Amino acid sequence: MTGRQMTTIRRWDQVPRFASEAEEAEFWATHELGEGVLAGMGPVREGELPPPRPRTRPVAVRFDDATLRRLKILAARRHKGYQTLLKEFVLERLYEEEKREGIVG
């Protein structure tokens, strides 16, 4: 632990709804689940968990400073990471190009 005072969550209604993954990470950096909450969770039954996300591979893409700054500003306004936003842009454009080429309907 980093010396921070942790707040113990004793009931699930003490956990807010999060607007973003970053907001959730910030919350859990200063909060922990109490023993009662943990004990009440029980084991996860087979098939209850969602399927794992497909594996991704890192790819190096170079941007000039101005473009990267613009991307980061837009991502922050949308409450998401700039790499996530960049992936969304690429997937959207790829779909549009595939539609234009008649690859997808």
C-alpha cells in the first residue's frame, strides 16, 4: 500500500456508478471491499463470467506532437483513453472503407 488511507466499502450501495474506467480506477485506488461484502459474494458459477476480450497486439504508430495533443484532448473530453479513442477511429474508418469496397453489407 502507498500509505493512503483506504475507505472500506461495507455495502454495495456505497459504490457509485462510474462514468468512465478512469473514474472507477480512481475510486478503487482509495476504497476497498469490506470482509462482509467479500464474504457475501461467494464463488462465481461456471459460465457466469463474460467471455474474455480478444487478445490485442501492440502496434507502433507515429504522430506529430500537435496531432497527438489533439487526440488526447478529444479523448479526455469523452472520458476515455486516447489509445481507446484511436482504436475506435480506426475501426469506424475500416468499416466505412469495407462498405465502400463492398466487403461488408
